[in-house]
Amino acid sequence: MITRQAKVDGTDAVASAIRTVETEKAGLLALSAALAGDLNDAFCQAVQLMGGSAGRVIVTGIGKSGHIGVKIAATLASTGTPSFFVHPVEATHGDLGMIGRDDVILALSWSGETAELQGIVSYSRRFSIPLIAMTSGERSALARAADAVLLLPKAQEACPHGLAPTTSTLMQLALGDAIAVALLEARGFTATDFKTFHPGGKLGASLSHIGDIMHSGENMPLVGLGTSMPEAVHMLAQKRYGCVGVVNGEGILVGIVTDGDIARNLSRNLAELTVDDVMTRTPKTVRPTTLATAALGLLNQHNITALIVTDETFRPVGIVHFHDLLRIGVA
């Protein structure tokens, strides 16, 4: 194995990085131009084959194309298109049985002459399983066998020797993302659907609805119009949300008393005041269907710590605090 210790010069490293990014950007621009031109029909055909399949999208490839294929399969699966990656070598040793006749195969090979793909390509032809090729080899064996050919432009690699897959794999990745998003939009895949496949981590938390985490019922800090400030302060201290919602006789939210409102009125005799004298009459509210990320944005925008949750008639149905968002991992 040939190894050499790198003598890194900061200025040279940055210049190299800029050249790499600019070269790869040129590849993406070439891909965008291709999609608007010669690649247009093939892309539509590929999306229709995948979207109209009763089975799954089987992604395959080897080497760097295989690594990109794994990511494409994962992106498809997480955005509503059932998909998984099948290694082409493992496929010839029994994993071909994982591919059903209702499936669609997406095979990645920059040259289109990858010998390891021969088994899975032959299998697709034998059982009439739709085959989509993602390749730069227009007249390659893979392209000739495929039902649809996603022909990638032959852009310059960022590697100065033109050998290491860099620009080429980035274009594969970008085209895979384009397919996934096109299918997502065609299926009408929503944020709620997305949460189904991403229940864990910060992403899952951000897709939670306020109705799932809000405090309701007796936990809500509510008082009526005309309530004395000492009573409101007692409620505020008891519930510990930093605020008290004020409702009228019909149960409609008409104001809110916060820690800040109390602080701004300390020069007055609070014992002689009611919530009507102190409350903010335009409280910030959210609906139960509001996403947790949207609620966090509202809290940050207005520099507040809690939001009253109301229904369509503006009646309080819950309350959510910054700590609730912190607890589920959004904040």
C-alpha cells in the first residue's frame, strides 16, 4: 500500500477546496441543463415506472456507485417510496430472491460496463422486471439492456487526476434526490407522513404537533375577566408556566397575564387591580395542529416562553411551554 504523509499548507488546502467545489458545481449545472433537455423524457419515464410500481424500488450498484445507491434507497424509503439496496455480488449468491416481479430496479454504474451487475441485469430481463439505468455510458451494456436510461453528463471529476469518483458521484446523488422528491410530491407525501418514518431524534421531534405535547384540562392556568391580581398571581405561581390566560364569560381567550406584565406594573398597587388592568389583550396563540418547530419559531420571534393553544373559536384547549419543546428535543 502506498502512503505518504501529507504536508498541508492552509492556503493551498483552501484553494484546493474551492477548485473542488467549483468543479462539482459545474457538474450539477450540467445535470440541471440535461434535465431541462435530453434527460427530460427519461427522467419522467423513470419516475412513472417507480411511482406506478406495486412493489418496491430495488437500488443496486458497486463501489462508490453502490455507496450512493444505499443513500438513494434510504431517501426513497423515508419519503414514501418503498425501497432497499441489493448488493449486486450478493444478489448472484442468493439475494436475487429478494427481488419480486412487481419491483423496479434502479442500477447505478458510471461506465455502464460494471461486470458485477450482469447477474442482476440478466435476472431483470428474464422476469421482465423494469430496469432503470443511471449511467454516463450511452451505448454501454447497462444502457442497452435498460427500459429507461438516466444518462448523466460526462462532467470533469474534481480529482486532479480525473480518477477518483467525485463530481460523478455527486451527480448520481443529486439525481437520486430529484427522483425521491418528484415521487414525494406525486404521492402527496405530507409532513405527517414523514413523521411516520422518522419518529426518533430531533427530526421526529420537530414533526410533532402541539396537540401531542400540550398541557390541557386542569393543568391549564386560566382565570376569568375581573379576577383580582392577587388571585391571578397565586394561579401563576401554582401552575408554573409563567403566564395566566384570561377568558370571558363565554370561555373565549381575551388576554394573558405574564411575568413580564406583572413586572411592568410593580409601581402600581397590584392588590387593588384586576387582570383586566394588567393583561396583554393580544396574546400569541397556536392551534393543536401546529408543528412543534413552528411553535418554537413563534416563541423565539416574540421572546416569550409559553403559548396558549386555542381551537377555531379561540377557546383555550391547552398550553405549551418552551420546556416542553426542550423535553422532546426540538429546542
